[in-house]
Amino acid sequence: MSLRLSPTPRGARLARLLTAEQLRMWGLPLDPATQIVAELAANAATHGRVPGRDFGLLLYVVGSTLRIEVTDTRGDLQPQPQHSAPDAESGRGLVLVDALADKWGVTPGLSPRKTVWAEIEMAP
């Protein structure tokens, strides 16, 4: 599945909903993939937002691995997990991705893009 979505809260929500539908069609479990997509899409809509430029969502399966890729147009901002104060309202997204994914990382793209990706090993 490959989509372009607006870098807004609505676009991030749509990314999560469409991911859930695609996973159902593939017969795969919804969690933790939908949670990872929600966090990465929210980051793209919040930190990777450039007016007039969409973010991309790509999901695919190779063997037993589900790969999630979210591409935005702020390659100059590299995501870093941050441990937030217990009462903070945000800032835990990549900490959650790190806890839920088997692997994750950032790949630079054609300027000004970057792709944040995560992989989940699916049970056979």
C-alpha cells in the first residue's frame, strides 16, 4: 500500500485507519503496526510538515516482515527518541516506536526528504 496524505492531524488519522484496513485485507494483526503508523504519521504531520507538501506512507510485506515507511519533506530534521517528563503531553512517539518495532531507523531521501521506517516480524 502506498499513499500520499496531507501533513495534518486528519492526514495522520487517515494513515492509521487505512493501515488498519490494509492489514485486515492481508489477514495480519492490527497491533502493533497501527500504533507505529499513528506515531510516525503524527510526527510527519507535526515535525515534518511543510505547507503544500504531503507525506507518504508505504506498507509492504517481505517474507514474514511487515515494513512501514513514512516519508516527509523535512530531511533537515532528524528524529531522535526523547524521554519526556511523566506529565508531558507529547514527546514519546519514537520511544513507543522503539519499544513496539523489531527494528526502526531513518533513511535520507532525495532532498528535502527523509523516510522513517519500522519493521515488525509477523508470526508465521
